[in-house]
Amino acid sequence: MLNILKNLINAVSVSGAEEDVSEVIKSMIADCCDEVYNDALGNLIAVKKSGNPNAKKVMMAAHMDEIGFMVTFIEDSGAVRVAPVGGINWIAVAYGEILFRNGLRGVLVPENKVGAHEYGYTKMYIDIGAKNKAEAEKKVKVGDTCTLAPNLIKLLGNRIAVTKLDDKIACVVLIQALLNMKNMKSDKDLYFVFTSQEEVGLRGAKTSTYSIMPDYAIAVDVTGTGDTPESNPMACKLGGGAAIKIMDSSVICHREMINLMMKTAEAKKIPHQSEILLGGGTDTANMQSTGTGSIAGAISIPSRYIHSGVEMCDMKDVKACVDLLVETIKAI
């Protein structure tokens, strides 16, 4: 799974520009499905058909977009000004290495005499090493997107710190689950959806759910933990297993799905824990409420330092999420 993750984080996929990572994912799963296609908003949809014309539909989703930056202006000095795409922690990204879609690299730095409490897009710029505007414009243009450069650090035990873990690690879960189910037959039609533009309003989940109209829906995403110094109280911790979502600020999961996941995890001896996330939301919200609605829930990967360059998870938890997703689909 680490090799899958490495391939995904190397693709720049800022919200609205997910084409590169979509192609990477498509190459990994094409022979596991009956159909793989992109819709108008850029969602990548992989379908395993049951062959039953009246089959119920099960939709699994992980968002393939990431937070990042869009070029808004190039100054005479060659400094590249950017706007945030998604929720940026400016202190966390200051002095970070930046990667553009075309392979260009730079560094994100604050203006002189700006204190950390003032960090924000109006006070920061990307330095690509250009001598002036003319030289910079040969490499970048207004509208280009970029993110923190990919990096994966192996820590003690099974833990890793990764740039862009959110939500590439959930894409890994969907990909691995699909690979594990390559030869499995189901009496349901299964839709594995890698959604676009989650970080800017759960947009891809809305359009793809309208298109599919699932009876059952499962989102996979990261969630916070309560196991770091002076963190807010939260039941989730690294190494505690797959987190079964009960509620977050955007959704109250369907009790039937929560119970099914809990019983499945217990029966299959899959490490698991309960998740209530007081701040933040996931694609689950739109998957649950779009159209006539669905029996929706979510499996979350416990993660530390979300929306920074050192997002952390435990690969044992990731495996537990894969196992729980596969077994929940079977149970449905």
C-alpha cells in the first residue's frame, strides 16, 4: 500500500485539477472493474456490475483532490502570488517546498517583517528563483496550481508522516479494497468513486451521487485524533484501528450502517473505534442527502496534523480500514 500511496502523492491534484491523479488511479484499477469513466466534474467512477438489472447500488467514495494554491499574479520581481484552494494552515506551510503541475519547484515564504501571526495569502509568495517577471512567466501563468512537494517519512513502528495524506490515504483504501475484490461476485452493483473538489465544498460527491443514486453509501476519509499533547478530547487514536463515524459537523450517520460496521468489525476481529468529529465534514454528507438519500456511513483513518506537510497515520489502521470496507460491502 505504501507504493500505491507514493504514486498518488507524486501527482499534483488541487481541487478542480485532479486529472493527473485520476489517470494514475485509473491505471491501477482498470482491470478490476467492468467500467471506469470520468464524469463532467472530474470524478473517477469504477463500476463492478452484478448482472442483475434490478440490483441495489452500493457507492464507496474517497476524494482525490487536495488543498493547494492557485497563481493569481506575478510581480515585477518574479515573486509568484497565490490564493488558497481549500483550508490552508499558513503557519504549517510557511517555508515549505512547492511543486507545480508542470514539475516546477519553488518555496513558499512570508514577506519581510511579517510575523507568524500575520501569515496568510496576502502576506506570502512563492519564490521560484526567477530574476524578474519575464523569466517567471516563462514557467508559470495565472491559474496554474501547485501544492506542497510530496514527501513520505517512515517513523517508528508502522507510522508514517506524509505530505498530502488527506485524502490520498483514503484513495489507497479504496484501491486496495478493489484489488482485493477483483474476483469477487456481488448481487449488488458496486461503485468505487474517487471524487473531485471535496476540499472546496464536497462538490464531486454531490454530482456523482446524483448520477448513481445509491441505496447504500460509504465514504472513506481521514479524521482527527485525541492522542497528542493538549489535544481536544476525542476517542480516536493512532493505532486504535478503523474509525467508524457516528457524527461530524456535516452529517449524522445512519444507525443501520453504524451498527452493521460495528457488528462486522467485531465478527471479523477487525480493530476498530468510534469516531465523533466535532469540527469538519466529509463526502458522507452529500452521499447521504442527495436525491432521495441513502443509508450512509463512513470509515475514517485516524490522522494527526491534518492539513500540514507532516500528516501522520498508522499503516495498521489503514489495513483495518481496507478490511472493514471489504467485509462491510460483503455484509451489505
